[in-house]
Amino acid sequence: MTSTVVTDIRTLVTNDPALGDGSPLGLVENAAVVLDGEHIAWVGPAADAPAADARYDAGGRAALPGYVDSHSHLLFGGDRTAEFNARMSGRPYTAGGIRTTVAATRESTDDELARNLRHFLDEACRQGTTTMETKSGYGLSPEQESRALRVAAEHTDEVTYMGAHVVAPEYADDPDGYVALVTGPMLDACAPYARWIDVFCEKGAFDGDQARAVLTAGKAKGLTPRIHANQLSHGPGVQLAVELGAASADHCTHLSDADVDALAAADDTVATLLPGCEFSTRAVYPDARRLLDAGATVALSTDCNPGSSFTSSMAFCVAVAVREMGMTPDEAVWSATAGGARALRRTDVGRLTPGALADLTLLDAPSHVHLAYRPGVPLTARVWHRGTPLA
Ligand code: NIG
Ligand code: FE
């Protein structure tokens, strides 16, 4: 196992207040990090760094934990350029577009699905994302959902079963029959490949009772819930997430005061906000400030999918969250790293502390603040994933 000391880091984001300046980002100025095999062995002032087998000079740039993108939909075929074009001419976004991707996904071979997934995971990694969750939900039959999840499990540990994305076209007249399929044979076929279960709780998708049935069945099979909640309108999704101990309530765009209070009081349900979605659907952004001021834990994620948010860039999400959602640059960077790790209940990523995975992004900038200050600029200079630098 080789060790490397990455030194001359102008600003290091550790996300451990005890290691740094006491702020949530745990900032260390003029820092070094020692990578040993796949893990971090040491973090601190460059002047105190221990010797290592190799040395990498960061040249006064900033470093932060690899982004943890806790919400994406990368198991799909085709794209929805025409729908996006129509939307930018004034057509509203609806859940109905999902069916276009379902048709294209069902046509894709396993190889095509795998290649598409790999393409977007690699694209994200080049931009600094070292942990990425992904969901099914464009197959909507036991065979199609389970083969998508089998493909996913070959590429990421963070796999989510989302047979309850919308009602499958074959069940258009029998939504409860579809819920029975999702909670029965489809769940049996999918559970072996997944860690999480998700449901789109929304008008035009699944109501509160159906969402509860889906998540409860998933829990009984050992999957942990997460929910697409309160995206297009106010609904029961957030309350359900907290009640069932979901790892996260995602979107959180339309929230009542009671929803905000419930998220603030929840110990282990994170509010995951997805700025790319409101950007790409020309919708009102969620109010991150309101959630943060109430004391909720907020994660940022891309929601990368061909319909509502076709971006894999966490840096873009950080910049939009700062500009449009009332977050400070520090809060947004925390949410895109440590917040995502909380949403995935991981303690080995989203932080640069001894023992954590050596997932590290170096920015072509002296500070993490530049992610919001210099929107749209490709600032990712180098990425280490489990101790290995990307070419
Ligand atoms: O998170 N809201 C539901 N699912 C996705 C959109 C999927 C699609 O439009 O294809 C989302 O925005
Ligand atoms: Fe989503």
C-alpha cells in the first residue's frame, strides 16, 4: 500500500469542526492530507505533515471531500430534448414525461443501460463526485426494474428501488393493482440489489396511502425509505418521511410550517434539495434558508435524470443554491458533501478525517467559496477516488 502526502493546500474543507477552525466545515489553512491506500491517514497543518511514500504539491489550491450526490436517476434510455425545448417555450413540467423515458428504457439492452450509467458516473466523477446514489423507476415491471438494479449494483453501492415512480402504463386503470405489484413480486425481484426504497408521492403519481404502503413493504424487506416529497405541490410526503424514519425527504419545494418543523425535529431525516430540477423546469426554488434557520439538516444533490434535471454537476447545484435558495457558500459546500453523506447514512464519505475514504477534490481556486463565486467555471483540478487519482 502506498501513501501520498498532498501538501500546500491553501484551504482544506474537512467537515470536522474538531480538526479545523471550529466551523461546520472544519477549515484548515495551509494544510496537508496523507492518503494511505484507500483511506485518509492524517490531516493537519502542512508544516506538521508526516513523511509518506509520495508527495503531491497542491500549489496553494483548495481541497474538499468528494461530493456525495445522494439522488440521481441514471438507469434510463433515450433523452427528452424535445420536452425540454417545449418547456422553455412555456409548457409546464408534469410527471407524465416519465413515461417517455419508460418507453425508451424498456427498449434498451442491458449493455446500453450499463454504458449509459457508466457514462454519467464517470462524467460526475470528473467533476468531483465520488459517491453517487442512483435509482430505478423507468422500467416499471418486475423484469425491467430488477435488471436495471442488477446493472446499477455493479457500479455503485447506493442503489435505490423506485418501482413506484409513476403507475406503469399497463396499470393505468388499476393504480392499486400496480401498488400491489410494486410491494409484492417487483419488490421480491428488486430487493436483493438495493439498499433503499423510494416513491414519488405527488398528484399524478402516488398518494399518501399508496406511498406508505410502498415504503412499509420495502422496510419489511430490509430497505430503508427515502421519498420524492412535496416537489410539484404540497402533499403528505414530508410528514410521511419523518414518520417512517426515511433517510431523506427529497425536493421539499412546497412546505408548510408543520413540514419545516417536522424536518427540524427529525434526527435522521435529511431535507435533500435539488436545485437543478427547479432550474430545468423553471419552477420556484425550495427555501433552503427557511429549513436551515429552523434547524433542519440540508443536503444538495443533482437529481440527474433526462426529464427534470439533466445535470451531473454538484458545483452547479452549489452555485444555484447560493444564488437562489438563500444558502451561504459554506452551507452549500457542507450540504453537497457532508449533507449528502448524512442523507445516505454514511460516515466514511463527505469528510476528510483519518479513517474516512480518500475521496478528495482539488479545486483550481484558493477557496471553496469560488464554487459559488465563479459559477459555470470548471474548477475541478484533480480528483482522488479511494486514494487513486483520476487521469
Ligand atoms: O426527481 N419527480 C420524479 N422524478 C424525477 C423526474 C423524472 C423525470 O422527469 O423523468 C425527479 O424530478
Ligand atoms: Fe428524483
